[in-house]
Amino acid sequence: MLHLRLIVPADRTDEVLHLVEHTVGTTHLVVLPAAARNPAGDVVLFDVAREAGDELISALRGLGIDKSGSITVDSTDLMLSAHADRAEEEAPGEGVDAVLWEELTDATHEESTFSVTYAAFLSVATMLAACGVMLDNAILIVGAMAVGPEFGPLAGISTALVQRAPRLAWRSLWTLVVGFAVAMAVTSGFAWMMNAFGLFTYTMIEAPRPNTAFIWQPDWMSFVVAFLAGIAGTLSLTSAKSGALIGVAISVTTVPAAANAAVALSYRDYGQTSGSVGQLMANLGGIVLAGTLTLLVQKALWAAHRRLTAAAPPGAAQA
């Protein structure tokens, strides 16, 4: 269930209440007249089944409540209520399959904003991966992939393409490109420092490294793995199952590829540099393509489900 808190101008409250009361899947409606001070207005509280949430939120925005008042949405993990159970049964579809586009757009906007923290996380992850590739240590590689925050802007690009949001697309692309550029530059300096202390050597970069050689040797499997990871990552975002993102993070080699490219370039090994860049591009492209297609399929399936539900006779959904 979703819990919504609205601040509504007093002259729009009846209109909002009519909308909420006639939306299937809503319950626990509470109205607090003149309770809000800034902005001034009535406070309207209610719960709605997740599968009915996106349409209702869009309708509230259509009334301009987000501009004249406010719309706050929270996910409720536990709700013990027969009314809530009945509301979820009446709402068409399954909540886990519903995509809250407003929530997704807001989340990807935040995650795709370039910041010092984002650059720091990506730089640290890339330096960890550099240690992993030089030591041929798969454990360090996995740790570095888990730290990397690059899935945020990748999801932002996919969401922007589906929602036709050019500003989000450019913001996400900028964050992705500049973030990796900064991380690779920092990692090159880190490799130079490690070389000065004798912790990195030219023989290490030229060694066979059987555990991590795949990083600079991309093939079609690199793209396939990234594509599957992109599907899983997108599903984890749209279904609010964020725990799956850890598995996505450690299944693609974006950060290790960037790290190996930076270290190899510092040692003027252009063969490994180009191979690592190819691996990086294959992973980024596979994730964006998979994320975009997954969102398009989810959007089409949900729209088809809504049409079938609207055309079905009363009571058929519960049959």
C-alpha cells in the first residue's frame, strides 16, 4: 500500500475528495480542514493500493495539486487492516507489477545528479578495482563493483528515453561521462603513485592474470551479461525490490573495465586500454538497452491490463 498526504487549497478539497473516493483501491480517507499553514489549506490523508497509485497520482497532478499544494507519497511495509486488504483486492492487477512513473523519475533524477559524493564513490570503486586487476584478485573486483554508483545514471537514461524527458537524459549522460572521466583520471594518478612506491609494476600489468583477463577481452557474452543485469536492475527499481541491485552491481564489469583502462593507459599499454574501453562500452550499452526495453514492455503490459480490466464486466476481476 501507498500512503498519500495532500495539502489542498480549501476551494479544491471537494474536487480532490471526489477523485479519491471514486478511485478503486483507496481506503482510510481522513480530512483535516484548515490544518496546513504553509501552504495554507486542508490536509487529506489516505491509503491506496500500489497498482492504483500511478493513475491516481497523475490525476492529482492533472488537478494541479502539486503546484497549489503538495503531494507526498510513502510506501507502507506493514498495514494490518481489513479495509486495506479489501482495497488491494478491488484494485486491478498486482502491486509488484505496477510502475510508479513519478517515483521512478524522481528516484533516477536524484541518482543521476553529478555530485562530489557520486564522483568520490566512483573514484574509490575504480581505485579498488585497479588494485584487483593488478593483483589478479577477483574478490577485490567484486567489492569494487558493489561500491560503484553508476547504475543510477544508466537507469536515468533508460527512464528518460521511455518518458521522453530530454533534461533527465542529458543530466544522466553528463553524470555518467564526467563521473567516469574523473574516476579514471584519479585512478591514473593513483597508479602512478603506487608505481612510485613499488606496489604497482609494469610486469604486473603485462602478467597473464587469468582471474581478471576477461576485463580487457570483451566478447558477446559481455553484452549478454550486461543486458540481463540491466533487466534485473530495472525490475528491482520499478518493483521497489532494491536489494536485487547489489546482485546487478557485481554482475557487470563497468568499474573494473574503467580501472584497467586507466592503469593500462598509465603504462602505455594501448592494447589493454582499447580492450577495456570496449568492455566498458559493451556493458554500458547493454544495460541502457535492456533498461529501456524493460520499461517499454512494462508500460505496454500495464496499459493492456488496464484496458482489459476496464472492458471486463463488474466482478470479473475478483472471479
